[in-house]
Amino acid sequence: MRSINKENKKFFLTAGLCLLLISLVFVYSVWYAPSHSAAPRVKNGVLDLYGIDYGTGEPIYLDGEWEFFWNTLLVTDYEENKKPDGMIQVPSYWTGWNPDSQSLPHQGYASYRLHLINCPPEADILVSVPNLPSAYRVFINGQSVTESGTLLKNLNNIEIEPEIRKYNNFYLRSSECDLVIETASRTYPGLCITPVLIEHDAFERDARRNLIFSSLLLGIAIVFIIFYTMDLILKPKSGYSVSILILMLLLLLKSVYRASIFSALAYWSPLPFDYALLPFHIAGAAAWSILLCSAPGMSKGRQAQRSMLFVGLLMLGVYGVAIAIGAFFHTSWWWLVTDLLLAPILFFRLLVPVLKDSNPPNPYFFPYYLGCMALYTGGFLGDMALAGVFPSGDSFAYPFSLVLLAIAIKYMDGKRMNSIQNEALFVAEMRAKLQRAQTDLALHQIQPHFLYNALLAIKVLCRKDPAKAERAVYDFSTYLRGNMNSIESTEPILFEEELQNIRAYLNIEQVRFGDRLRVEWDIQFCNFMVPPLTVQPLVENAVRHGVCQKVEGGFVSLKSYQKDGYVWIEITDDGVGFDTEQLQSASFGGIGIKNLRYRLETLLHAELDIQSEIGKWTKQVIKIPEQEAQLFDEDPDC
């Protein structure tokens, strides 16, 4: 692993602090808080409520040892005087209760009873079992208080609902009461979620707060889903939008048992609520897989596909191990095991790629990382709250963290869109500069003195040799047309068309200089494309700054060929030569050469090399990759 730079240390320290905070909360909640909590605890089927002030609105978690009655509906069948079959721990699956060393089946019905003593008089209370995946009825002193679903002895006809459907007010009028919960289950046997004793007004206040906050969260999620759906419609191949859209849908599904408004989503499922819970947990595994595999800076291509498959299988394995642990130990808190197993996967998956890279991390990674850590922390604390082991008993941690993740994704998406817009502006600016460079180059080539001298030479020829004058006029018009067309277009042209402009220019110069200018042609290859005015300016430089500077004149050679995966164009002259540092001078033509290099590099990824020896020669070479030169199968007549 490479040395960690300052930016990467920030990520590492943040991750360490988050994991340390989660560990401390977990240790405090499981070991320290229960032993120092003022809340009463159920022991041997009895709960002592002495000194409890219901005015605070704090819920009382009814976890502990309850009396258990198997295959009995204690109140419905008027069997209140029946002796219990034994004691059972709540929350747990009743499959862990082993009378006569024989485990109970998953499917069945049973009753749980709890004796409440020292009850405060005239307390308006409610017993809630939020999103229990069983049908149940709650009675206090034989009076119905709460029910959810349809509870029948015929297990094929029971209906399990994801939230409380009916509750009645009940005032404690005696210091001792019997609390009975009748349940019927198919897949999650018994009271696998801790019942809560809460003052009625506090319950309604919390319910309103849950509704408001959950509605806000649902609205944010729906906005995200609509936004990325439209983004996907406009850009069908956008893998990023697909990932975010699937992610938000999966997180909504995973939220089904966490808040009342999301519980409505369970009714859209073709499966009953208790059967649907497992697919919702699998949806959570899929959501984490997408989160971990779509993080900025992760691998791409086939490696990304293999990585996503591996992470997906790993997440399913984590859920499988957690469920197996829950089934073996008959604990309903197996989802907390999932959270604990997820922590190292999340840590190493997000941090290791950053720590291995010596460069500064992707700027999108930090908000994405914080969003993932917030979601994990909120999910973990929310699971603890639902299990009744979180001291505050507040299950807002998960929905709040989901909002934070949505904000992080939106921030990251905004940064991504700004980057795309900036890149588009940069490309547009480069195109404008390229167009200006081509225009400047074309105008630079049409020098007034050249036009003047060319017209004077044609005037002389009109008297001496009208036939040559006619040919010179044709070459002159070809030269002007080629230069004018290049100003209006940046599209590549055939090298043969560039040769026509070069021949027209050299013919005119030979009219002016006669035998002082000799031209040698060696065109071996011309079935490729070049931007207009890429070779002609170099030929003009060879004539103007090379051959024509010598009294006796000289030659200019133009050669093209194909070799080693490149197209080569060479312009050689035996003129006066020059110091190549003069190319930086605008008066020498440095601006034209600079623009020409820029066009070749931008459009063709080509190279321009100029070598010269003072008083002897100059050689200008263009080297174009074959894949950029757009080769043709048939070579035209060069």
C-alpha cells in the first residue's frame, strides 16, 4: 500500500471515527444502558411499574420473561385461569422454547401473558407492537386494546398487516392488571418484536411526528425517483441514472418495516406481509451492493461487473449468515448481526481503493462516503431502536440518514452535472479557438505581397505567353478558392485536394521565379484525410523563407508515404535554413506554425517536427497515426 497523503488521511480518520462511535453506542446500549436504566424490566412474567411517570411520554419496552401458552387463545377462548406452559423470552421466536426437548413448529398460534403491578391510577395507556409480522390481539384485564390483522386458529386464513389497524383507549383503574397478547404466525413465530407500553397522547404525538417526517422522506424519495426516471428516458444509456433509480426504489422497499407511511408499500406486494419481509431484506442487500459498487473511483468495465457480482453475492451471504444465526439462537435480532457483518465490508470496500491511490481522491467521493456512512449509522441505530436496545428508543435514525444520503447523492449529481457542463463549455471554447486558428492561418497565408506579385507575373505573361497566362490564372483561382473554402469549414478533406492547392501555389511561384525554383514530387500514398491548410503552409514556408532567400534558388521536395502505422508527409528544401528558435517569433511565421501544431494535435493527434541547419537545408515532417487519418481501401490516382 502506498503512502497515505493528507486528503486520504481525512477519509481514513472519518471512517475510523464513525466506526468507533457506532461501536461505543452499541456497547453502551447492550451492556451498560440496560443495567443502569430506570425503566422496569419484565421478570418471571411480572412488570413492576412503581414510580413510573407516564407524563414524560417515554415508552416502556416490555422485553423479558413472559408466561407462554401454546396453541391457546387465552382471552378469546375464555381460558384466563389456565396455567402457563412455561416462560419465554420476549422478543424471540417461540421455536426456541423446547418443552420436553422438542422444538415448536414455525406455524401456529399462542398467547403471552404479563402481570402488571403497581400501575399508576387513571393512566391512559396503549400497547403497541410496531410492524409485527404476525396477526395479534392485545388485551388488558380482558378488554381489547390493540389488534392488527385477522387472527384465526386456521392458519391458512389469517391476515397479517404491517401496521396497527385498530386500537382502543384503556384507563388503568387498578394497581394490578393482566396484559395478554394473542398471536398467530406463519413464518416469523411469536413476539419477535418488543411490545411497547406507552401513554396514549404520547403515542398519538409520536404517530403525527412519524407521519410528517415519513411524508417528507417519501416526498424526497419520489422526487428523486421521478428525476432519475426522466433522466433515464432522456439518456437511455445512462448507467448512473439506472443505479440511483434502482437504489432509491430498493431503499424505499427496505424502509417498509421502519415507518408507518412506508408500510403502505407492503400492500403493493403480491406476497403477504410476513412473506414479503425477507424479499425486502434482500432488497436492502441489493441496495448496499449498488452503493458499494457505484462509488466514485471504483473499477470500470468487466472488472466492475465481476466486482459487483462478488459484492452482491457477499451481501446475500451476509444476510444468509445472519438469518442462520437468528434461526439457530432463536433470536429475532438477526438484522443487528447483519449490520455488524456489514461494517467491515463497508469500511474496506470504500476505503481500500482510496488508500491504495497516492493521488488525491475523487472530489465526488467524500460526500458519497459520508452519505453511505450516515445511512449505515442510521440503519444500525434504527435497528437497535426497533429491537428495544437503543437507550433513546427513537427510530428516526434510519429515515433521517436516508435523507442525508439523498442530499449527498444530489450534491454529487450536481457536481457531476457542473463538471459535464464545464467540459462542454471547454469543448465549445476549444472549437471556437480552433475555428479562429484556422481562419487566422488561412488569412495569414494570403499575403498581400504574394497576391500583388502573382498578379504582376500574370500581367507580364499576358503579353509574352497568353497560354501560360491562362494557366496561371487558373492556378491562381484554384489557390484562392482553396484558401477561402478552408476559412468556412474545418471538416477534413482528401489529401489529394490539399495537393491541388499546393500544386496551384507552386505553379504560380514557378511563374515568378522561373528556373530558380525546382519542385520534386514523391507522392507514394494519398488515400487519407487531412484538415485543410495543414501541408500548404509548410510548403509556402519552404519557398518563402528557404529557397527564395538564395540568389541561385533551390529545390522544394514533397513526399508522402506509409510506415510503421503512421502516415508520413515530408517537406524538404535546400534553402538558407534557420535557427529553429526563430519559430517563436511572430514575424518569422511563429504564429502560423503554432496554430498548425495546435490543429494537428487537436484534430489528428499528429506531430509536427521541424529540423533545419543554417545555410544548408530545412526538413518539415508531419506524422499522423493511421487510425486518425481515416484511410480508404482504394488509393486514388496520386
